[in-house]
Amino acid sequence: MYQYDAYDQALVDARVAQFRDQTRRYLAGELTEDEFRPLRLQNGLYFQRHAPMLRIAIPYGLLSSRQLRALAHVARVYDKGYGHFSTRQNLQLNWPKTGDVPEILAELAKTGMHAIQTSGSCIRSITADHLAGIAADEEVDPRPFAEILRQWSSLHPEFSQLPRKFKFAVSGARQDRAVLRVHDVGLAFYRDGAGEVKVKVLVGGGLGRTPMLAVTLHDALPWRQLLNYCEAILRVYNRYGRRDNLYKARIKILAHSLGAQTLREQVDAEWAHLENGPSTLTDGELARVSAFFSPPPYEKTADESAALARLRVLQDEHPDFAAWLRRNVHPHQQPGYRAVTLSLKRAGRAPGDVTSDEMDAAAALAERYSFGLLRSTHSQNLLLGDVQLEALFALWRDAHAQGLATPNVGLLTDVICCPGGDLCGLANARSVPLALAIQEKFADPARLADLGEIDLNISGCINSCSHHHVGHIGILGVDKEGSEWYQVALGGNQGVDASLGEIIGRAVPAGDIPGMIEKILAVYTEARQPGERFIDTFRRIGIAPFKACVYGVKTKETQHA
């Protein structure tokens, strides 16, 4: 992974010193709330419902075991002994004291971590495919490009006061595990027929109160023009983005109002002034950054068959291990290796929450089994990227002892969930109790396996921090005369064929949601064809049969479904 040099370290240390003085002046009454607000947001500090919240950057999801131990330490010393991994691969501390935040940032800076640009109207921390560099379906490793974008965008003076926040996501694989189409800019790296690296540039995605999927502005951007073209996009947005209306300020609104063709023309006109300019990437610069992402010292495996045969024996002897292999272990580019998800979706615990002790345990697992490196995922789990086949059983045994081996990745109980009304000041309803109720109702492993892959996302408000719009089943908390109610949508999807969910009908109270999901699943299991996932069945039969079952509504569509 990328290692900070003296320049990076000096920048982060200077930001810590600057914020330490700003915080001192605020606590002394020398800065008002309004004066302190933009300063704290530039350093990832929010004031939430009950306490401050600090969002710590994990650029493109990569963590060393040393960094994870640093996060465990600050959560233990300065918070309540746990943190929360978000869908954007960052870690949030929900209970720090304002006066302690400079100390937290100073501690993190020792390991090359910070909270710069995790909030505010700027280019936010860049997210990536959590299998970047190791995915079996990958064409181009996007991590060097993500790091180049990070260096370019950090404290960029022209883009530090944009109309609204601005989010990048990158991927270089055939599958989209980074949800590119719901970001302000999604970058899909690939190789053309001649083997040259090109970039498909998607612009104008976003969820919230006006969910939209990104449109394609460029199908085959030469990689050397990456920064020039992104700068052109941001200049057009900076110039024409709405600043008079908070709810219409995102680039998705600009893309919608102008239309894809007009937006493309505007960006191309700006790009004409930037193409081949000073920000043009060179082979030397790409090689310099790529060197930080060279493969670890893998042991060469001539033939996987012997190791796989031993695993089959162990699976027969240990059914729980077999279930874990099916759900939590993923293909790898390197023969003899696999990627492994450490699940943070244990029953009775808020999805994405991890204690300091569990962070230390995960760091130890990374050191023992995966070259001391981890990844945070969009689905709020942790991942070990480079585990030998021969070590899988020992890893499962050790992870199980730490409560990190729940075999439910991609299944109904692998819920994506924001902190909701328990912590967030913007939330209309609580998310976590609902997630726990759903996990409890559908806890049977055999039934979960039979239901197959289902993405269930829960957001406590319309801001859609948990991306409920693109969950196969998406749940939104709404306020109804001071009470918590929930709206359900079906048919969202997060892959290359991304789609936005359709609202099934009127909102219902929290206690009705598990039963509603039971009815939705009954329609699915009755209608599915062999090999169909939930999303496949939904797209084939449409929303009407689900609506009829849930609400007892009969329509022409349901009568013939």
C-alpha cells in the first residue's frame, strides 16, 4: 500500500497543528459555532444527536495492521471502545469529546492516517473495489490511479469550496463492486483491444432525496488524461452547480438539467484547454506510484489441486467451515491464494460496528495470514486480501473464536445499515434496531442459504448513507407525526446493471417490517426459477405480485402474474 513520504507527513502534521489551535480557540469562546463549523468539517468532525462524530479516512479502503491497531487505540482511549465502518470505507467514532479530537488526529498522523476531506463541500475520500489488485475478474489495478487522484485532490485550492460534496469511486474489474453509478464520478479502468489502459467516465450519480444513476461522459479516456478530464468536470460543476439550493447543488442535478450531451459538450470544451497540460500523467509517474502496490511475496503454487482436496476433506468434517468457505472466501488472481471477508454482521450487533478488541484481533489475523494488510468494504465488513489456501482452515478457526466468521456475506442478514436515529442528528428513524430484528427473524443458516444473494439496505433518513435506493430490498426511515415509520422499495441493484428501487407502497411501523419482508420473500420463493436470485425474479415478474401480497391489493397485473 502507499507509504507516506516526508511531504505527506508534513502536510498531515501541519493540519493537526492548525486544527489544534482552531479547537482551542473555539473552546475558549474565541470562535463562534458558525465560525468553527467549516473548520471542523474540513477535519471530519460533525456534531451529532448526542455527541461529536469523527470520520476517519481510509483512502480506497486499504489499511495496514498498524493503522487498524491505531484505530483500536483511539477508540479505546478517546471513545467508547468501538468504531463504525461506513459504506464509503471510512471509520467513524461516534463519542469523542471535541477537545480530544486534535489528540486523536495527532495519534493517527503517526501511522499516516487523517480525517482530511471526509466531510465538507470538497472532493471526499476516494473509494474503490475492495478486491482491487487481487480480483480474479480484474483488467486494471485501479489503486495507483486512486492514489494519484488522492494526491491531486487533497487540499486542492480550486475545489475546496464546491457547491456540495463530491465523491469519486474507482474500479478496474468486470464486476462493479464499488457502485460506480451512484457516485458523482465513477471511473471504470479497462484495457482496449490493443491492450491500452482506458477509462470509462461516469458522471452525475447520487442518491439522497433525488436518486439518479450516472451517465457516461467518456467511453475510452486515455489514462494519461485522467486528471485533466476530471479537472474539466469539476470546473464545469464549480461554475454551473447550484449554490442557491442545498438540495439541488449536487452534480447529478446539473447532469439532469443539462442532459448528458450538453454536459459532455461543456466538459469537452473545458478539457480542450487542459488536454496534454501540466497535469498529464506520465509513464514514470504511474510507475512511481504503482511501485507502492507491487504484489506481496507470494509463495508460488504449481498446482492447487492438492490443497483443494485437503479442504474438501475438512469441509466434510466441519459443516460450519464449509458454509464459511462458500460465503466468505473469494477468488484471487494468484494461484494458491484467496481473499477472505471478516464479517462485521454478527447477530445482536449493529452492522459495521467493531470493538477495539476486535480491531486488534483483525490486525493480528492480518499479520498472521495476509501480509499485515486489510481492506474495508462497501458492505461494512473487513477483508484479508491474500490468504493461502493451506491457511484457510486455521484462519476460520481463529476468526470464529473472535466472532469475525459469520458465514453470511451477500445474504439477507449481511445488512448494510447506517447508525440512524440512535446517533445521527439528521435521521428520522432508527436503523439499527430494525436491522437486528431482521437478523433475528432470518437467522436460520439453512434458510438464508436457500434464499441466496439478497442485498438489504437500511437508511434512517433520505440522505441514503446506506444506499437503500440500490438495495434489492431497500428500507427508508421516515417521520410520521413524530413516530418512526418505514418505507420499503424493491428492485434496486448495485452492480454494472445498477438500478434504483421502486417503492412498494405506504410506509409501515417498525414492528411490521419483518413480517412484510417475510411476505416479500414468500412471493420470491414461489415465483423464482432455478438459479434465479431475488433481483432476477423481481425483474422478471415486476413489483405487482409483491405489492399484492404485502398489501392485499389486486390489480390486473397481479391477477395474471
